[in-house]
Amino acid sequence: MSVRAMTWAFGQRAGSPMAKHVLLALAGHHSDESGADPHPAI
């Protein structure tokens, strides 16, 4: 989890609560250490 990505996501304006939730979920899967892109498993 990237605290920086989560902080950024919380500061963004989203069109709906669901869009905000998706943005936060993707930010939660980002990794600052490995540089991994936020591609969660489905």
C-alpha cells in the first residue's frame, strides 16, 4: 500500500461515491517500494 497514493486519491474530486471508491481501491494496490502499477487481482 502506498500512503502517498492514498493521500493523493483522497484529495481528488470524483464524479460519484463509487468512482471515489474505485480510485481509493486502486491507490491501495499501488506500491511505492516496488514501483508496481495498481493492477489488483480479480
